[in-house]
Amino acid sequence: MPSFDVVSELDKHQVTNAVDQANRLVGNRFDFKGVDARFELTTNNDVMLHAEAEFQVKQLLEILQAELIRKGIDAACMEEGKVEEANKTARMPVKLREGIETELAKKIVKMIKDSKIKVQAQIQGEQVRVTGKKRDDLQQVMALLRGAELDMPLQYINFRD
């Protein structure tokens, strides 16, 4: 029986490349000359933006978004934290989300069932498995999910015929 999985994953290598490229870009920009502005990648998919003022942190956020998009990572997976100012520094954590949360998975399953396409959808951890008798039905589900307004970027993997 044909099936595929709906997931939301990040390419960690491309994230590292994007952060490194953004750091090089900040080092070359005229408006950041002499300013301690940098990106710091932590172990759990977080990026910490460091600068001297809040408006510079906002500029760093735009640079990071542009680099992530350039590397093929959807900016919708970014979850911005609050800007924390202390002494003469400002910093902002940016969480890069991956995996489909339970609420979103339930919403996806409900959308698929409401569409009346003859497929079954089930939640398996941080992914949703969709199975059906026809390949065309599965492709209709993919088109439905692409057109939906979801707050996470989705990928479709393990398409089996």
C-alpha cells in the first residue's frame, strides 16, 4: 500500500553553514565595524544573536533570515525570543524548530480527514504517516498540505509505492 511521511526537519549542516556565513557577512559590513556583533550556534538548534544595541540585534535577525533562506531553510521554522539588554550588550535567542508538535499533527490529520480523500493519516511521534490505495490520492494530500496555512515548513519523505 502506498504511503509517505509528513515531517518538519532541518538540515543541520546547512544551518551551520548559514550561521558561519552570517558571521562573515557581519564582519564585513560597514555598519558593524568596531561593534561586537556575532551569531552563536548552540547545541540544541538555537542561535544566539549578540550585539551592542537592540536595533543591531534586529539587523542581525534579518541577516540570519536571509542566510537561512539562501541555504534552503524556511524562515517559518524560526521562533524569535525577547531581546535581553544588560550592561552594554543586547542578545536575542532564536530557536530553530523542527519536528511536528502534537497540536499541529492533530490539525494535519483533521485536515486530511475533512478533505474526504480516501487515505488514512496517523501520528507517529513527530511525524504523520499517510497511507492510501492510490498514488494519486497521496499526491492530492501533498497538494492539500502545501496549500494549507501551517506555521511550520513541511517535507514529504519515505514515499513508498
